[in-house]
Amino acid sequence: MLAIVFMVVAGGGLAAFVLVAMTIARREEQHARGGGDAVAAAPQRDSIAASLLYHVVSAGGVASDEALRRIRRGTGLAAPVTPGIDVTSWAETYARHSTPQQRGELLELAVQLVAAHSPVSVRQYAALLDLSFGLGFQTDALARLRELYGFEYVDHAKESRPRGADRAPLYVREARPREDLLRVLGISGATTRQEVSAAYRKLVSQHHPDRFHGASPEAQNEAAARFIELTRAYEELVRMLPG
């Protein structure tokens, strides 16, 4: 009798062990595919997205309540936002808990919100670049969206120009020799898109408007002008180079 009871208890324990082992295996498989993290982070994903969009819109000098209205009206996102975030690190978090399609949609939503009020400030365009980098896109992804939605950014170094000059285009897209564009990015000789992207990201990080917060107006204007020069040279180059 004792033997029978022992066999029943042992069998039940073995069955429970097998069930636990199968559950752990499924969770490990989900984690390996990123599924577990994605499911766990799903309730937070909208809040991260809304916070990122809020920062991009606010970078254009928009008041907090107006920034929220634009996001709610333009995207339908009603999740709570966190101000004062680091865009790159938050975008990286969003990228870990989202699909490539969701990452692309978020970047495009940000561009749509900005493009609706073109031209935009250099600081706001820099925030878009930070978002694009953090989401894991190549640097030409934002350039393509800028072409698609047709928005421009303002050179603050020229804000003192006469009012009548604002009726003229911000700049003329004249075809420049490839060598001149490479020289702007500090590159010489034949190169690839990857090399251009690496050089651009290194230089633009040095002249990012946020690095000059609190500096003299002259230093801020000089950095903004250099930032624009680098970005425009890059955008022209990526259209020339094969994908």
C-alpha cells in the first residue's frame, strides 16, 4: 500500500515538474525572440511614444499644453507623457519593445507633427535626428521623410536678415560637386554610405545645438550654421551614393 501511495505521489510530482519545465522553456523561447519583453512593455509603449513626440514638438518652442494638443489631435495618443527626457535613450527603449513597423510609424508621426509647422528650428530638427538614431535607423531615413513631407529648417545664424528676405527660399538646392560635399564632412576619395554616415554622425554630435545650451549667442549661431551645413551636405551625398 505504501508503495502504491509513493508511486502516486512521485507521479504527481513528476507531472508538476514537467509542467513547470515546459512553462520555463516557453518563457525562455519568448525572451529569445523578444516576445516576452514586448508583451510586458506593451502598456508602457504608448507612454514612451507620447513622451518622445512631446519632446520633439516642444523642442520647437511650443508651450506644454499646445504640444499635448498637437500630439492628441495628430496621433490619437492619450497616454501620459514625461517631460525632460533623453530622447536617444528613450527611443532605444522603445525600439527594444516594438516591431520595425512600429518604429517606422513613430518616426513618421514625429515628422508629420513637425512638417505641419514648417520651417522648423535647428533644435527641433536635432531632436528628430536623435529620435531617428535612437530608433536604430540609418541616418538617411530622416532625410527621405524630410523630402517626402517637404519641410525645411531655419538657419538661426541668419535670423537677423531683413524681413523681406523671408519670402525667398531658405536655400537653393544647387548641385554641388561630390568632392565639395565630402570635404564638408572631412572625407576624401571614394567612399561608401556607411563611411559617410559614420563621419556625419561624429561631426553632427560635436555641433548638436544641445551642446551649446547656455553658450554665447555667437557660439550658438556658429554651431547652428555648422549643424545645417553638415546635414545638408549629408542629405545631398546620400542621394548620390548607391544604397
